[in-house]
Amino acid sequence: MLIKLFAAAVQGINAVPVTVEVTNSRGVKFFLVGLPDSAVKESHERIMAAIQVNGYQFPTQQLVINLAPANIRKEGSAYDLPMAIGILAAVGVVRPERLPRYMLMGELSLDGSLQPIKGALPIAIKAREMGFQGIIVPAQNAREAAVVNRLDVLGARSLAEVVDFFNEKRELQPTRVNTREEFYKEQAEFDYDFSEVKGQENVKRAMEVAAAGGHNLIMIGPPGSGKSMLAKRLPSILPPLSLAESLETTKIHSVAGKLGTRASLIARRPFRSPHHSISAVALVGGGQSPQPGEISLAHNGVLFADELPEFNRNVLEVLRQPLEDRVITVSRAQYSVEFPCNFMFVASMNPCPCGYYNHPTRKCVCSPTQVTRYLNRISGPLLDRIDIQVEITPVDYDELSDTRCGESSAVIRERVIRARRIQEERFREHPGIYCNAQMTPSLQAKYARPDEAGMNLIKQAMTKLNLSARAYDRILKVARTIADLDGSPTVRSVHVAEAIGYRSLDRGTWGMN
């Protein structure tokens, strides 16, 4: 008897349909074909134990299971459930009438209980696209998959529940999630707020400008000056995620297995802060079974690199292409997958090995050569992709002891949202451009050229402050964002002056007063 069931394979952040074909005949062998990996091949023992423990007879016949199409590699243990149901259907234990209506995925324990899988959300999206009535997944993944509407998401806890469902002895209740209500409820909830920050008004302003224009930012200052504290509060002033952005972000975290059992849509922009010992593969993604890296997990959010010079230089260099293209293609001999990675890059660093170069009260013990060598750990091409470079100094006692609260994140966020709306309208006819940081040279010439006084100011800055040529474009983009925050249709000299101030850490001027 030939039985056909339906499952899915995850490639990148999308799912590809897989047909599970099971047939039995005279003999005693078990064949599993269709390019399975080791985890799929090991399913025979898990399936056999689960079937027997739950009181069913494992067939003493020759079984052939084909996972089609055979040119797509099948990875992981999520094919246990469809293969087990297919085997039981082939020998008449499970009635086959309802099988074509559902897509099945789930890992089996030896006792028949279902364990959670990765990628339940993109699999559910594919099931709806293909017109299935529903999808059966482990109960732990039900809320995640239930983000997809117009699809019956059935969460099961064991093999026996799924068998009884197809034999119409038990009904599995569809999981319902009010996606929009939960999404908008959680958007304004943050663990950190800018009102808790004492002093650092110039850095908070720089972060507001960075958030308004989508600019990359680096903070440089001594230990304990608040670099990490400020970076953690950046998501609280970024514009809220749209539903489309949230769905794409959730898909990435679903594929990576980063969603909890109670999670549905990700409502807040991600904040990823990898340790400086991270490898290049962990940062950009890949591996034997391709998984999204930290830059993709930070998609539509913030990637924070604390103590930037401590990162391996080769690891930092792989960031250059993703920062420009906002997508990473991981190519190996066996596969080629694409992960989105549209993120804001925020970094912090000490100014020298001891940390106190240019400190207002403490003396630096590093030689000029040590300071230069430390700063040179960050390559020019990577620094070229960071629009805002801001110096951060320690907060004095009077500011720390002040009991008054600073400006809240909600107030700053409103200004950022207004500036982003101006940019959305400006770039409406330019697909793929959403903020000032993404402007091409032609758009920059059209929208970011300052008035005559502003151009004269840039000319003086390039000469007197020894700014590099790469600083010119960055100044114009940042000045355009400052003008948007000011509600000005033109870029004036005052906007250019502030933008120039955010290049004070450029290679040629660092440390000069």
C-alpha cells in the first residue's frame, strides 16, 4: 500500500514542501531514501520505539520511505512524526482519508511524546500557501505557528494523539492567537529607558540622530562611562516594527530555534550583543546545517559590538559586505542560502589599551604607538561604514547624584518616528531605500546637498580638521537626518555643523583639542 503525507524542509528562512511516501511489501528490510542526513537516518530507532511503547505493532514487512524531492537535503529530526504516521497508515493502523489535508512535522521521543522543532513559522506559512486545511506540530510550537491565520494549527503532545485524530477518535483543538492585539500591546514595553541615564546629553542626541536616520554608530570612551548602558536603550527609541518586519524577524528566530514556547510574533526590535570571542560563522551564519548568524538575528534591530578592538579582525571584516548589501549569502559546496540582515551596527570601544587616553582626570599610561596600534585594530573600510563617531566622557558626581529624571525614551521616540515618516515619503518612489543611511550618491546629491553656507562649512572642516574623504558623504547623510529631526526641508549650516561634530573620532582628528 502506498501512503503519501506532507512535510517541509527549511532552506534559509523559507520552507520547501516535502512529500513523504511510504510503501510496504514482502520482506524484512527498512529503506529510507531522498537525501536524508544522519539525524533523519536515525529516525528508524526513534520511530520503532515510539510505536511499540504506545501499544502499536511495528510492521514486520519491508518498508520503503521516500522523501521527495530527492535533490533537497533533509536535515534534522522533525520528519519523525510524518514518517511514523505514514508507516502506521501503510499497515492499516491509521485511516488515510484525512492525511492529504494536513502538513505534519515533529520529533519523537522514545515514549512517543513530541519534542519542539525549528522553523515552525515558515513551515506554517508554506502550508497556507499550498492550500492545506491545517498543520500538526508539537504543542510547544503551536503558538509560534498560529501566527499564520486562515490555517488550523493543531498542537499535539504525543504520537497517540495524532493517531487518534486521524482515526477520528479524538479532536485536536486549533490554537488561536490574537496576533495583532499581542503585537501592539508589547510594542511599547521596554526593559530600559533613557530617563534612567544621568548626563551624557551629547551621546543621547547622537543616538537619537542615529535612530532617526538608521545610521551606524560607534562610541569611544573610558571604562565605566556608560557605553553599554546607552546601547541597551537604543531599541527603546527606534520606530516600532511593522507587521511585515515583525513576521520576517520572527521567521529568522524561528529557523534558529530562538523562540520560546509561549512566543508568537516578535513585537520589539531585536538587540543582539555577541561576545568578542565569536567566530565568523556564528556571526554571519552557516555551518553544516545552515543557520542564521548574529547579524541575521539582529535583522530590523541592533547589533551591538562591545569592546570592538577585542574582536578578531577577520571576524570584523566579514561585516563589511552585509553592512552595505543588508543581506548575506552563505555559499558552500552542498548549499547556498540567503539570510536578510538589515541591522543598525552600534559599537563601543576604549580609546587605548589602558582605557584612559584623553580622559579629563586620569592619566593614560600608554605610549603613542600603543594608542595608534590599538585604534588600527579596526580597519578603515569598516570604519568607513560607521556614520556617527562620538566620544563619551565620564559623568561627574553632580550629574550622577541628580534625582531628576531625564527625557524619556517615549518622547525621543516620537521625534524619531516623525523624522522616519519624512524619509518614507521622500523615498516612496525608490524601492529598497527606507532611511537616509541607505541613500545612494544620486539621492544624496538630490536630497542632502546643503545650502551655500553649509557647503562652505564642510570645505573648512575638510581642511582644518583633517577629515578624510570618506567623511564627506557621511556628514551629508547625517546632516540630512538632523534636518529631518528639525523639520527643515533644506540642509542648513547648523545641521552640517552638528554632523561634523559627529566625526570628531575620525582617524585624522582623534585626540586633538
